Amino acid sequence: MITGGLAGKKIAVLVETEYIPEEIAAYQTRFQELGATVHLMSRLWGYESLRFVSDVDTVDKPLHYLDVNIDFQNVDVNDYAAVIMSAGYTSVRLRFFEPPKGCPISPEQTRTAPAVQFFAKAIANPQIIKGSLCHGLWLLTPMPELLQGRKVICHEVTLADIVNAGAVYVPSASGIVVDGDLVTGRTAHEVDAFIDAIAKLIIHQQSIRSVVSSRS
């Protein structure tokens, strides 16, 4: 298990209602142990803070609530070492877009969802590690060029959509697939291995930058 190495690093985690409490708790605990700061963020619709409710798939589980006060539209994605799309149906909610007033809805408008745009900016910067668990890659399907040729793993529910968007599905016994600066996991149950994979990439990039800096 990795220890330390992320001091001063910031991790962005996109969340919404129907988040998985255990997953979010793992990010907050494990990344903090590694020295990083986790920023939970979402679209806040002009409010200073919004409260989101956890997934409700199991009726005998108590509901959890999450207060978020960072709007990803107000941050610079390049300030983050990693950007993570959380599991569950959070990505479906974050794909919401608003067509221009008086205009009919068109497929092209799906690309305008603020969360899609935010993650696309992260994808454009290879120095940022991107992470997606479970259903998270649904966030990228409005921009299939971002998934084209990328090796991924995802939940079976989203598999057809992800492959139709051009991604290459790679079965993995560990439930984790790493393709360059993109880390994907099959379900939220793989969150610990998912975090470790992201941390290793951040540390690796940091060591490369240190070597390059020492030679310049």
C-alpha cells in the first residue's frame, strides 16, 4: 500500500444525488492519509451550497447526506492533480443540459452540459489524472471523441454505451484498468484499488517532472 507522496496535491471529486457514501468516505480518508486534499464539487445552480442525498437502491440502508459548497464552474481544473467522476447515477444527473431558450433539443446540445465540459478540460490536460468508477464514464458519452480508443472497464449496465462511444473494453481480474492518464474501475467496490492506482500515477508524474526540472 502507498504511504504519503501526495502532500500539497488537490483531488477533485464530482458528486450529485445518488452518490455512494462508502465511496466518498474512501476518497476523503485515503487521499487525506496520502497527504492530499479532496474537494467535493458539483453544479450548485447559483447557490452557496447544496445538499445531496445518497443512493436509495437498498430500502433497509439509511440515507446519507452530503453538503457541497464548491461549484466546478468556479474552479480552474488545472489546479488539480486528479479529477474523479464518482460512481452510481451521479454522472447521469451531471449530464443535464439546458437548450437555448426557444430552441428545440438536439443531440449536439448534450455536449454543453457544464460537467461534461469540465471533465473534457481535464481530459485535455495529460498532467491531470482522470478517474471514473462504475457508471462514471456515462459523463463522457456526449463527447465520444474523448473515449475513442481508450482502454477502460466499467459497470455492465453502461458497457454498450461506452463501447458504442468508441472505448475499448478491457476485462480485468482486479476490476481496475489504467490507460495512460485515465483510471477506470468496474464498481465502487474497487474504490481502494482505484485510489491507489490514481495515487501511483500522480507520484509517477511528479517524479518525471522532478527529473526534467533537474536537467533543465
